[in-house]
Amino acid sequence: MDETVAEFIKRTILKIPMTKMMTVLKAWDFLSENQLQTVNFRKRKESLAQDLVLLCEENGVSLNDAALLDIIYTQFHRHQRVWDLFQMAKEPGEDIDLSDMEQFKSSFKKILQRALKNVTVTFRDTEENAVWIRIAWGTQYRKPNQYKPAYVMYYSQTPYAFISFSQLRSNTPLLCQALTIASKHHQIVKMDLRSRYLDSLKAIVFKQYNQNFETHNSATHLQERRLGLDINMDSRIIHENRIEKDRVHRVTQEIFGDYSQPRLEFAQYKLETKFKSDLNGGILAEREEPLRCLVKFSSPHLLEALKSLASAGIADAPLSPLLTCIPSKGMNYFKIKDK
Amino acid sequence: MELEKALSQDESKGGVLAHLEKLETQVNRSRKKLEEPQGAQAVESSLGTKIRDKLRSEVKQRQARVAVRDTSVEPDQTLEISEQKAWERKRENVKAILQAYRFTGLSGKLTSRGVCVCIHTAFEGTLLDSYFVDLVIQKPLRIHHHSIPAFIPLEEISAKYLQTNIQHFLFSLCEYLNAYAGRKYQADQLQRDFAAFLAGPLQRNSLCNVLSFTYKVELRGQAFTFCARLLYKDLTVTLPTDVTVTHQGMDTLPTSWEEQRASHENLFCTKALHKVFASFTQREKLDMSLVH
């Protein structure tokens, strides 16, 4: 067996945390139950990895199998990568998309292989008609670098692709082109949305983050819940700003809804606006050119943090639409210019 | 039948909506009585279809009358009707539409800013998934959020109809969703109940509008493998528009089996997928019983 493949598998196994080792290996489904039972998982990781590699060699592991293991590892640790969102478009009035997944995959692979002699392309299907694609880039003269792959997650028959680039950015245009052609689109555009949390990106772009719909039954429950809150409160405690508190609560509910927000880590605003000041003078107020500045909001969970700003008394309710439009517009990068 | 009597009696009293409400209570009552699945579903679906068709034609008539009224009023009074009144009129209109369309699988609830429409899908009497669209009644009318799958061309349909003709928008969306649900149901049934026939995995896509599978058929001791590819070029249908069945294997097909192949192509075009395989099962059973 190729030494590089053995090394690749060993390094991948060493990345997997011990708590997830069994789950990942089972998902890989390359080593049989019996083989896994012969392994002592309490050993030091270094020697455990060596044992597993020996078992893989017995089974005749190929580069493709190793790449699949890498995909599975990445699927379990998707938040370790940053994901960009791309939107594809068809020509207006085009025929119905009659492609199936197999056609897409073979077309995608062919396009890349025609352009770059050395490239490793691996696919893994998931439920919900999505496919994970792993691409390891080489050049005309060099074999693919298996340690800097790019990943694509694509839902068939939708215009969206989630791409996590490797550090080898020069291949981005080729990747986009291959995706567009293979999925029978004409154009691909990078959206202003990016995050580590792939599932949140998916929820935002497919508008699945709010699955609370008012049906004939739901409204009454909401009413009851609100009344319940009031009844449980101690009658000896009087809130002086009760009305304002309720107003803030109501406005926040209206804007952010009842559901848990999709998870983003930041929002970035690039301002190119003229400085506006209440004061008559000031150096900055005299400038004709727009002021260029970058405002970045960071948080472990940005949207939940924004949601709690008004009730914590830190900001006025309603919040600026620039902040609240993030999930509905599907953007967390903004460029603001004077109108 | 009591239902026919009810239909003729109530025609004179009240308007169309009152009529519809009475029909609704009738069906609800009769639905509660018919608890047994098989016979009940058949009766219910034929009843339901009759009522639904009658409703559709009545609603169309009413719409025609309302449309005439509306066009005659607007030019003179546009400047005087305030934003609020226009909003209220739209709201009432939507309410009336939703009350009328209950039986076509559409139901809705008015919300503080518009309406939340629920589309119930079904295929041949089996109730399938429900999808929601929450609309905000503003100028322009917009979708607040929804649970429609990403591969249904919602943007296209909204671009075409949402601003100009909300009924058409809802109906069109209903068509796409029902057709998708029907195709998915047929594919799922094939995988679930007739896996024994399949020689390999069923290949499908998100919209379930391209299905490929290999299946084996046994007759009179002979067995042959066929490769079928079903294309549904029209996303609003549940039967394929193109079917190709080819023989898998090196040997040439004997004439009797060539006829079989051709008849299979025809069957897939005209019958639901799982029903075709159900007929294969029946035929095999018959075959077996004849031999023994």
C-alpha cells in the first residue's frame, strides 16, 4: 500500500478526539465489527493509530477510502472550518432541471480532472439529497496535497453551495466553474454571508430557522403562556417601569420571534458615509469625502446576543434594522454608503 | 342521499359562503361517522372530490362577480380609499378565499400582519406532509417565512403571481407541492414495499423528477432484468412524461419479452409507480397458482 495513504490515514486518526473515535470509525464502515473489537482503545493514541492503520492495510485501503475518512471527520467537526455561501443562477426561462446526482458528480469530477491533471475528488451522500465533496488540489506536475483540501456541500436542485476553501485559494475560480456547469447553472455569485456554523448558514439561506407557524391551535397557547408568567410573579413586587418592559418584550418578540436564532459569530459593516454630527463645528464634520470605517460585532452567538440587548437595557427597542435584517436578508457583511 | 338534499335546499338561503360553511359541517359530520379506513377513504374521497369541484366552480363564479365589482369601483375612488381601508379589504378578501379553499387542501389563519397559509398535500387519498407560507399583507405583498423545501421554485412562482394574483400563487404552489409529494410518495412506496424487485438502489433526486432503477421480472420460469428511467419534465404532474425501459444483459430479448418491455413502458406512463409493481406481484402470484 502507498506509504502516503498510510501516513494520511494515521494523521487523520490522530486528529479524531477519543470520545468520537468509535462513532467516526463506525460511520466510515471500512473496518468490520470484528476488526474493531480486536483493537484496544485504551492505548495511547499514537499506538492506537498504528494498529488501525495496520488493519486498514489488511483490508487494502485506497486513497478514496482515506479521503472518505477525512470527509467524515470534517462532517463531525464542521465548525472548525469557515464556510462561505455561493448562489448560482440559471438563464431565465430555462428547462426544468432533469439532472440526477450521478450525472452531477461525474460531470463535476470530469471538469476538474480535465483542467488539473492531479486532483482528488471524493463524494459522500447525505440524507436530504445533499452531497459533500472533498477536493485535494495538485498541479500539472505535483500530486494533490491531501492536507489542504477544499469542501463543498451542495443540495441538489437548489441554487446554493456551501464552500469551505483550503489555503490554496488560486483554485477558487475553477471550483466555482465546475460547480456551476455540473449543476446546469449559468452564473455563480458569492453571497455576503459567512460563518463557522454550517447548519446555521443552511437554516438562514433555506429560511428554515423559524419553523413556528401560526395554525388554528397555536395562538391560544401563546396567550396562555403570557398570562401564566404574570400569575406566577410575587404580588409584593411592583415593577415601576412595567409598561416599558412589556413594550420592549413585545417589540423584541415581533422582530426576533419565539424560536432559537441561527448561530453566527460576527457581523461586519463597512461604512463609507459622510460624518454626521449634531455639533456645528468639528474637523470631521467639514469633510466632503466619506469617512471610511469598519464596524464589527463579534459574539459566540451574535443573534441571541442582539436579541437580549433591549431587555438588558443596553440598547433601545426596536433595534436598528441593520442589525435585525441579518437572517432575513441572509447577510452578515454589509457595505453602507450615503444614499 | 342527505348530502344531495342539503345541496339543493341551501342554495336559496344565504350567500355562497354560508353555503360553503354548511357543506363543511356536513362533511365533518359524515367524516366522523366513517371511522373504518378502507371503505371510508373511498367514499370520503369521492365525496370530497364532488364537494371540492362544486366549491371550485362556485368560488370561480363569486370571484368573477367580485372582480367586476372591484374594477368598476376603483378608478373613481382610488384617491379616497386610505391605506388602512385597502389593507382591510385585502385582508377580508384573503379570509374569504381561505374559507372557500379549505377543501382543496389550503387552510389559513389570519395573523397580526397578514396570513399564515397551510398547504396540506395528499396523493390518491393518503394525506402527506403539510407546508406553511407566512405572508405579510403590505405593499408589496411579501413572504415572511415558510417551510417550503428549497428545490421547489418558490421564487419563480412568487415573481410571477404573488403581487398580481394571490389565488393563482396559492394554487400554483399547491400544484407543485402536491405533485412533489405524490412523486416522493410513489418512490418511497417502491423502496419500502417492493424492494424485492429492485436489483440495485433506487436513484432519485430532490424533486423526485428523475427516477432510475433496475428491476427483475419473473414469468413462467424465465427471469429478465430491466432498467427503467422515469423523467417528469412537468413539475406539476405525478405521472412521468418520459419513460425508457431497456433490457439489461448481453442476450437479445425474445419477442414475448420484447412485448413485456414495451408494455412496462406503457404501464409506468399511465399508472402510479407502486401500483405498477403491485400489479407485477399479483401477476406473479397468479402465475404461480396456475403452475401449481
